[in-house]
Amino acid sequence: MKHPQILDIYSDFLLSSFQLVTATGLSKMLDQGYSHDQISRFLAQGKFTQKDFWKMVKKIIRKIERDDAILAIDDVIMEKPHSTENDIISWHWDHSQNRSIKGINILNFLYHTELDNGQSMSIPASFEIIEKTEKFYDQKAKKEKRRSSVSKNELLRERLRILVQHNELKFKYVLWDTWFSSKENFEFVNDKLKRFFVGALKSNRTVALSKQAKLEGKFTKVGQLDLQANRVYKVWIKGLSFEVLLTKQVFKNIDGSSGELYLVTNDLSLSQQAISTIYKKRWNVEVFHKSLKQNAGLERSPTKYEVTQSNHIFASMIAFCKLEFLKLKENTNHFALKSRLYLKAIKAAFEELQKLKKFQPSSSAIPLEAISLLR
């Protein structure tokens, strides 16, 4: 790996900075210990790869690995509305906002485990930056667009294969939301990886309530079934060759309305409560995304090129891992740690201001008393 010492300093800078992260800013902070050009060349070098990333997080993960750990999978979009489009900065559909967003789409694989001391730890085991390398003309929109040569779900399966078969990552459950609950993904985890999944289903997915009903083609949309909340049902999802457990949860939205969540798993030994408890751990990937953006500087780089943006994302992932260690050491959370750094920075700035106010030039046209207007 090229320049690991600069990567270490740059990822620290991501945690320390509260503004845009620039090579000039880092160089000034280091009192020119590294020049602007050195830092820029570091970001513009060949892309850090997933092999590089695994080498860095492998030692961490091996220390916290558990057979009952979970792997939460989800994607996030870092908005880049003013950047020029390229293979990674493009338009992506954000299903959480129900609109297209210009930015960089990252598919994350978050390894989460409970530690012996009662604490928990989340480490990104891998991530995939979605590349839209193909251009095509959209007849309906009447304009040129970009698309990927492989689908996001294909990337998901390939990365899972590498994590399990090559990296020999230990975990019991794969967790994802409705976006990734495809027939191919269910089959891959069950048949190829021999692992369990707990995933959310859309209400329009069809299931059969018995094997006989499946053979007769009697499938019903999940949302039309008279399912009792907090119970489990053995069902057959259309297209799958194996049985799964289905459960319905009813919850209250912020606006007071009711919502329903359908969960399925291929672990037939689980109770409804166990399914719910396991799926709740998927929330850790949402916390991960929020901390990446707000605490690890994911969206604070003004760089516009594919290589520099990719390497900046790599460094943000490393910065997040550092925060996780500090979280355990200080027995607090990422946001409290960031607030502590901010308070220290404000105090240092305030003390420097007081020193400047005390300084009296030998010949000043403005009396010093003018500075202390409120005294």
C-alpha cells in the first residue's frame, strides 16, 4: 500500500475537521509537515482496492469475530450535486426519498458483533462503489444516461462470496431491507453460502401457505393474508425451493399512522421475538451511514475526480473504524466523541483570541480599549 502514513494522518484529519477537507487545509494544520502536493498526490494515486481494505480491517475483525455475528447490507448515497458526472458520480435512485439524487452510491457490508464485556462493535468488512460505466440514450426521457454493467444485487452476491469463501468471515445472519430481498439473493445465501438471512418483504410479494398450495400454484400477496402480529408462519415464497418463516410486525409512524413490516428468514428454529431482535440489529448500518457522513468526513471532500473521491471514501471508512475503537475505549458514542473534539477546538480558538486581544502594537492608531466594546 502506498503512503500508509499519509492515509493514517488523512483519516485522523477527517475526524478532526469540521469543514471541507482539503489538501491545503491538512498541510497548513501540519505546519507544512506534508506539502499540499504530497497530500494531493496521495489522493490521486492508484485507487485503493477492496483487497487493500481487507488487509487493514482483517486484524480488527479477527479479534471480534463471533459465529453468531451479523452482516448488515445496505447502500448509501453521498450527494455531489455540483460535481461533474463520471463513472462514480452519477444519478441514483434513492428509495428512502423516492427520488433520483446526483452523487456516489456505496454498497456497504457492516460486520456487527456483541463483545464479551457487554459492548458491541461494528466494522465495515467491505464496500462497493457503484460504477456506471455505460452510456445509453433513454428514449422516454429524451436524454443520455448512465448505467452499470452489473446490477447492485450481482455486486452484493459476488462480495458475499468473497467474504465467505476467500476471507472466511464468520457470521450467522445476513440482514437487509426490501430492496435486496430478491429470489436470487435468498437462494444464494441459503444454497451457496449455507448461511441464514433475515430480510424484509414488500407486501406485494406472493407466498403459499403450504407445500401443497405451492404445487397447485395457489399464491397470495403477503399484504392480503390475514396474518396475526407477533406470530410466525411457515410459507413458500414464489420461486423459492425452500420453506421460510414469515412474521408481521405492526408499528406506529411518527405521524401517528400505523405501519406493517413483513420479515422472512430461512432459520426455521427462530421464534417471532428472535426474528425481530435479530432484524433490529440492521439498524446499526443506518447509524454507520449517519456517522460516516457527520463524523468521518464522507461528504466533506471537494475533490471531483473518480480516483480522488474513491480514495477519500476509503479513508472515511478507516476513520469510522478508528471511531469505533475510541467508542469502546471511552465508553461513549461517535457523536459524543465528535462533540468533545469540537469543544476542544472552540476552547483553543477562544484562548487564541484572548491572546490576540492582549497584544498591543508599539504604534497603534486604534486604542486597545476599542476592542473591548462591552466592558
